[in-house]
Amino acid sequence: MDLSLLSGSANIGLANSVARKLGLGLCDRLLTRFPDTELHVELRGNVRGKDVYLLQPTNPPVDEHLLELALLADACFRSGAARLTGVIPYLGYARQDRRTHGREPLSTRVIADLLGAARLQRVVAVNLHSPAIEGAFSLPLEHLSAVPILAEAVRSSVASKTVIVAPDLGAAKLADHYGELLHLPVAIIHKARLSGEEVVVRPVFGEVKGKSVLIVDDMISTGGTVETAIKALLDAECAPDFVVVATHGLFVGSAAERFRSLPVRRLLFADSVPAPTGFLVPFEVVSLAPLLAETIQCLHNDRPPGDLAG
Ligand code: R5P
């Protein structure tokens, strides 16, 4: 069975890099809008009888990219794709995996059901907000981790007096993974979220006094979490030396403004979503293309992918 790679419009740069690694061209498709802004999707390339990998993260505008993903998936199904895998390097709605108040939806579950209804047969995701999200999916999920490649990229910036900091309890397992790979201790901040933009912190657990800090997280959205973590760490008398690494660099809302005033020496993230433009703060992007290309190659050959998220 031939392999075919198709991409929505969310992250063409990454799709092209993955295609180059696989030695393939991207399957041609047309994305247009009707005058009332309704999306229209049409495959131009032939996917009949093929093992199709549809790459589309759900970076902003989240709902548009999600719908593009669903419609492209259905187009592949109806055009006779033999096997259909969604490669979703960043999956939005993953933070709404439980109901914190009454009268809310279980949004992660709804999105997982939507992807199944769109006829995806399997999903490849990278550093989901929580590994437990797999439970929301009735279709098989290959959950990859970008931590090994990000840890390698940041290795030159850490010393024996560096401590890895999880800026909230949810990032504790991720921080442990960095800690194992970089042989460094881990501290954890107890964060409480007041709103989409505002967070407050309670105590810092672990020894940070006098230490340089490597803050790790699955994603940076508005930068509120990183900003609050840095304030708490400075209050706890860490050294004013911060490196920040995250898998998904969304940088929305006040993120650019926040990072301009933060004492961050190095900022790294992966290319699960396109890098921010006009950000005015230096950053480094680590490509997921080798990991995704290798995973696609493994799945195509019915072999298990290597770096599953720990
Ligand atoms: C939340 O639990 C996540 O792991 C991130 O810490 C959070 O989503 C980052 O968002 P922001 O940058 O807006 O604080």
C-alpha cells in the first residue's frame, strides 16, 4: 500500500519538512470558502487505496483548523483511502478534559468524538496536555513526546546548579522526564488558574534557592503561567537566570508583551504550531519533523513508533 501525506493549512511549514524527510510530495487539495465563509474542501490528489496521513495541528484559529481537519478526513474516507491517520502535533481543547463547573461540556471528549465521526482511524499527537486524554478517544492514539529532542536542544544551557521547574502540578511528570534525561533535580510550583489570562501561585516545592532555573511546560499560551512562575521563583531566591522550554509555543494574547519584560535567557519550543511572527523576543524552534516522519514510517510499516510520551 502506498503512503500519502496530506496537510491542512494550519502548519504548512512543518508538513513540508515532514514530506521532505519522507521523500514525498504533499497530496494536492483545495481549500476555499463560499461567500458566506462556509469552508469547502476538495482533494486534487488521488488517495484511493493509500495509507493516508493527514497533518493538521489545531493552532489558532482553533475552530477553523479543527473543521478543516474533520472535512479533509471525511474527504479522504469518501475518496477511498485504505487507512487514515490524523497527525495532530498540537491538539486544542485538551485543557477542557474535565468539568470544573456545572453546565459545562466535556469538550475534549466532544472533539475526540468529532475526529472519530470524521472517519479518522487513528490519531498521532504530541505532548497532550495530559496523557489521560487518551481515555477520551475511542480510536487508537499514538501519544509522542517531544521531550527527548527538546532536552537535547537545551542541554548546553544547563549546569549542575540548574533545577528543572514544573510551573504547575500538571507539568510535574513532564519535568520528571526532563530531569531524568538531563540528570537534574525537579521543583514544582502549585499554580491556581483564576481565568484564561490570570494565574496565582501557592508554594514552590523543592530546592531552588541560588539555583539557575529551567522552566518546562507542555504549552505556552498567554505566558501567564511562566510569568507567575518566574515571580514565585525569584521570591524563593533562585538565581535570576531562566531558560524556558515548551512543546507548543502558541504565544497568544499578552504573551509577546509579557516575554519582553521577563528575564528569560533562552526560550525554546517545538514547531508543532507555526512560530509567532513579530514577537521581538529571541527564540529557538526545534523541529518535530524527524520525529513525525519516523513515526509515520513506523506506522506505515506496522511497527510501533519509538518515542511514546512518558
Ligand atoms: C496548563 O495547565 C498548561 O500546562 C500551561 O501551563 C498553560 O496552558 C499555559 O498557558 P498560559 O501561557 O496562558 O499561562
